[in-house]
Amino acid sequence: MIAEILLLVISFLILLSLGVPVAWSIGISCLLTLAVSIDSLAAFTTMAQRMATGLDSFSLLAIPFFILAGQIMNQGGIAHRLINFAKALIGSMPGGLIYVNVIAAMLFGAISGSAVAAASAIGGILGPPMEKENYSKEFGAAINVTASTTGLIIPPSNVLIVYSLASGGVSIASLFLAGYIPGILMGLALMLVAAVWIKKKKYPPGEKTSAKKIATTFLDALPSLLLLVVVIGGIVSGIFTATEASGIAVLYTLILATIYREINLKKLHKIFLSSVVTTSIVLLLIATSMGMSWVMSFENIPQTVSDALLGLSDNKYVILIIINLLLLFVGTFMDMTPAILIFTPIFLPIMQSLGVDPVHFGMIMVMNLCVGLCTPPVGSVLFIGVGVAKTTIQKVIKPLLPLYVVMAIILLLVTYVPQISLWLPSLFE
């Protein structure tokens, strides 16, 4: 068994270091591991079967629909309206554009469910005016990168749907409700760091606003904000499932973009093509990750890891900190979707044996892996944010450090105070 575990881990890490895409690295390392245990033809057949079976889930249909809805929002003028509302609300404060970046990222990320879309859209729109007003390009990029991940915690979120699948059917509605308070706390913590930085740099107040402007921009952004009410309200009240909600989100955003006159047939063609490419990448990751989960189960790896961890300590709080550290490490070199699919079956049974609620653990996993999206060498949101800001990772790392610290503090707070995640779901039981 030890030989198989070493082969799986080492072959995966070698393939990653050679620049092989994550999905292919997972698939090839699983095939090599299976080929040691069973006949090679059976290994190929089993892996193909497990990949196909892994995608045979009705709830997974929500992912391509939410991806498409996010693409429509990104191109359909919705980001502009959310940013205008945020600017009217707090743009007049000293260093107001930094706060606008955080709030707009929270709103847009929550509506689109994509950290990459939020980092690209918000960074692209706010970058030029921030540069014009002599904001630090590097700190602006750091804030944009970290704030964009809040959209993966605040629902609707594709990664929470993936966690529901990996956990064996934890309620998506409960997971969505659990994300609100941790996501808002994360946004406020990032704004606190921004406030210290703004005070240190002595930024002057921004352009004055008025009640009329706030009301006007709010009304303009209201149809976009109502999408959250329609989608989350419908799921929580039981009117429709998360998959049906994703289809409604596409229809709603398409109607909205048409009313705003921001999308024509030529642009719609590009949106569909981009959505298909993104969906293909995500679903291939899901398929190979589900295959790896089966291989690990076949090789009895979850039980081995469980015995090893519980052998270190039977204290819930000690195990939680160990798992947090492991997930933070995993997040630095693995994308969020495969990490959730691979490690949930390993860690969740341990947590449940120690009395940790699966919904609470879902928040812990997602928040850990959100940090990984902002860290090199694999942080996809970091690369997008740096690219949009036209700077380098080396320059952005320094302003990122205090933001990493507050992200870790909020993560620990959510880890050791379960009611932060569980209070809202408990109200709707």
C-alpha cells in the first residue's frame, strides 16, 4: 500500500513540475497507480468508467449554467453598474476606490460565482482610474486578487456545489446560507487592512457624492442585485433546485444584458464559446478528480490518512489546525475544484467522527483553498489580477502579505467558531 501511495503522490508532483496540466497529471498518476495493482487494460477501463460515472450527476449541470451566467454578466454591463453603485456609496472616502474594489468584488463575485471573472472585470474597470489618481498599482492588484475570492464563499458558488457532490450530498441550500457571514467577514477584514494602508499613505477624500446619486446608481444596479434574491431565495424556499436556479440565472442575466443593450449576436457567440471552453476545463478536472478519489479509496488511502491523523491526537481542535495547514499547503499547488473532490472524501469522515458538521467543514475547506488561489505557484486569481494590473507577481507579493494574515485570521475564526457558518442555515431548518 505504501508503494502505491508514494507512486500516486510522486508521479502527480513530477507531472505538475514538468508543466503538465492538472487534469492530465491527475489522470496519468491514477493510471500508473492502478496499473501497479491490476492489469493495465483493466486499469484503463476502470479509470475511464470512473471518470464517466463521476460526471453522471444532475447537480453538476449547475456548473456550466453558472459559468455562462457569469460570462454574460461580465460582458453585459452588470459589473459597471455594481461598481458605480459602490463608488456612489463610499467612493468619497479617503482612498475610496480601494474600498470600492472590495465591495464591487464581493457583489460581482457573489452574483457570478467566479473569482476569476470578478478579478478580471473589477480589475479591468477600476485599474485605469486608480492609476490616474496615483494609487499604488501593486496594492490595488493585491486587494483585487484577495477580494475576488469572497465570491466563492458568498453564494451562489460553483465550488460549494462541487463540495456537495464530493461530500455525498450535503444540502446545497445549507452550504449557500453558510457562506454569507464568513464571506462578509473576509471582505471587512480586507477593508480593515486597506484602511491602515490608506491612512499610512494619507490619501485625500474622493469625489463627493449625494443621496440622489446613491439612489440613482442603486436603482440602476437593483436588477443585478435582485438576481441573488431570485436564485438564493428560490433555492432556500424550495421553489427550485440549485441546478434549476442556474438555468434561471442564465435566462435572467441574458434578459438583463439585452435590456442594457450591452450584448449583440456577435458578442453572444464569443460568450458561448468562452463558456464552453471554461466548462470543458472544469468538467475534465472534475472527471479525473473523481477518478483519483476512487483510486485512493481502492488503495485504502483515506483510512490510512485517518489512522495517521487520529494517531497524532484525538483532540478536535488539534486535528482542525493540522487539516487547515494541510489544505493551505495543497492550495498552493492544486486548483480548488480537484482539491475539494480529492480531499473531501479523506478529511470529511475524520471531521464527522470528531463531531464537526459537514456544512461547517465545507466552509473551512473553501476558505482554505481561497487562500491558495492568491498564492504562487498555481494561484489562478493571482495571475489574472497581476495580468490585469500590468505588474509582476514579485512586486505584488509584499502588499499581499498583510492580506494573507487577515485571511488566515478569519479562517481560524470560522474554524473555531462553528456558529459563524451554521447560524444562518439553522434558521431555515
